[in-house]
Amino acid sequence: MSDIYRASTTAPVNIAVIKYWGKRDPKLNLPTNSSLSVTLSQADLRTHTTASCSASYPKEDTLLLNGTPQDVSGARTQACFRELRALRTQLEGSDSSVPKLATLPLKIVSENNFPTAAGLASSAAGFAALVRAIANLYKLPSSPTDLSRIARQGSGSACRSLFGGYVGWEQGSASDGSDSVAFQVAPASHWPTMRAVILVVSAAKKGVSSTTGMQTTVATSSLFASRASETVPRRMAEMQKAIQEKDFEAFGKVTMMDSNSFHATCLDTYPPIFYLNDVSRAAIKVVESINAAAGRIVAAYTFDAGPNAVVYYLEENEKDVAGLFKSILEEKDGWKGARGEKIEAQGAAFEKV
Ligand code: ADP
Ligand code: DP6
Ligand code: CO
């Protein structure tokens, strides 16, 4: 009977306030612009992944996601396996006391406790957890930056889920992707009153995956070039300043404008991509009315590649923001009935680093 080696980890979701959308190198997952996100608390949305290996396993590597076998032959998953195995091989070297794990078949078992492929960053939490679970299994001395370089090849947004708090992803310029990594802009403790409410408009799998969507946008949208080369670089600087200064009005305004800019490029794609629906737009109007009533920006919406809203706010405005969303959901069953779609509110605190 052969030994079974095993390691588990969890990874959080991150929701971008400056969106990654566009690849300059689809093979290495190198982006056309830098991006910035907030890592959410693992108490709410997270992936749990166990990686194991054994000579007793069937020869092929396997990945079970929420109980369903996944195809691991794709170039992205293969790139993660290959890089991690290469690091383990280095570690094994000629030291005969280090068990030879790099050549053993891998069995990955993963669970997302939130909708997969619905625009709530499952690929981010999923690949961050996959890479870290294998790194733990192999006892690699890799830093979060090193792991972010590997996770990026699984899914771009995954590189940011290896850090907590406010996280940037530097697009980099090296053709081998060595400088296209995530970095922490500030720990969650820097601005601990930040909160997010997530409105699950639809848990259904999106019609156009992020990978396909962004490649079609790059190929066909005429708005895209100026977003990548002018708008985003300016906003990256504004956003980092807003976070450093804990300026919620600036943070909120840039967040909402960048979400709108990203969805504008989706609409400008041919054929057009519609990630937002009527309920998403109703959520935008609720946020606009909250801000109008407050006379300043106290709530900021953002949407990834899907209809589900994430609304950022500060704890001191909990009642006006999350409270209002929750009461609308309780009172207005009409939102459900009229549109046949369900909205669920979930509180999400930020990861304590
Ligand atoms: P999302 O908006 O949820 O990130 P994407 O289209 O970017 O949607 O990616 C969804 C894909 O990510 C899934 O179809 C699956 O291939 C992969 N994925 C999601 N969760 C995991 C996980 N826990 N482990 C491995 N891969 C995952
Ligand atoms: C809209 O990271 O899911 O959520 O690299 O092709 O896997 P791939 O794409 P993915 O794209 C995320 C797009 C986004 C914005 C963001 O998270 O920055
Ligand atoms: Co994704």
C-alpha cells in the first residue's frame, strides 16, 4: 500500500474595483492593463481545496469541483501543475530524504461555497486555492508573490486572491510574465471599516465566460484601446491614492465609473456581451438614490462579468446601505415575482490580515 500525501487550504474571492479585461498574451494570461481589487472575508465566499498525491492513484491527474469531475487537460490548469511540479523537482534534487512527489498523480478536490462561473470570481478563489494547496502539499518555500505568478496562469484574477486587503496586479512588461504579479496595496487593517454587500441576482452560469468575453472585446471594441491605455492607468493612480487616504468618496466614484467603463466595452464588443440585466440596473438605481439622499457617495456598486452586484460601503453607513438593500428584498417580493429572479443579500466583512 503506497502512502497518500495530502494538504488543504482555503482561498477568498476578490472583487475588482479597477477591472482586468483583456489579454496581451492569452497563453501566459498577461493582461492589457493593471487592476486592483478588494479581498473579501473567507467567512462568506471561499473555495476550500484539498490536494493529494499517491503512487496508488490512477495515472491521470484529476480535479473534482463541487462533486463534478473537471477536465484538467486545458493549458491553464496544466501550466499550474507543470510549474508547481518543476519547483517540487528542484526541492527533491538529489536529496534522497525528500520524498519524490513531483511525478505522482495529483487528486484535487475543491468546493466553492458560492455560485461558480456566475460573475462572483470563482476562478479567482478557485485557482488561488488550487495553487496554494499543491504548494502546501509539495512543501514549497514559495512566497505569495511567487504563487501569484503561477495562479495568474490558471486565471488572471486568481493572482490577487493570494493577498488579503487591497490588492493590485501589475500588468508588467516582461514577455515571459515574470513581472506580472499581484502586490498588496494595503492590508485590510489599514481601512477596517470597509464592507461589501453582495446581491446574488442570478446564480446561473454566465453565457459568455470571462476568457472568451475579454478576447472578443480586445478583437472588436473600438472603446477598448483608450480604456486600457489611458483610462485605467489614470484610475489605478487615483484608486491607490483613495485607499492610502481612506477617501471613500474617491474610492466609490472610481469604482462605479470603472465598472461602467468595463461594461461599456462589453456592450461595444461585437457581437455585444450583456452581463448586466434589469435587476442589476435596478441595483445601480438604488445605490444612486442612497447617495443622492446622503448628499455624498456612501455606497459604490461594481459588477464583474455577470449580473450580480457587489456594493462597497463603510461600516458607519451600514443601516443606510446594507440595511436598505435588505429591507427592499424583504418588502418587495415584487423584485422576485416581477422578474422571476431572486436577489439574496449577504453581508461580507473583510479579511482580517
Ligand atoms: P467567475 O466569474 O466565476 O470567475 P469564470 O468564467 O472566470 O467565472 O471562470 C469559471 C471557471 O473557473 C469554472 O468554469 C471553472 O473552470 C473554474 N473554477 C471555478 N472554481 C474553481 C475551483 N474551485 N477550482 C478549480 N477551478 C475552478
Ligand atoms: C470582470 O480572471 O476570470 O472579473 O484570466 O480568462 O480566467 P481569465 O479571466 P478572469 O477575469 C476576471 C474579469 C473580471 C475583472 C477582474 O476580476 O479584474
Ligand atoms: Co473569473
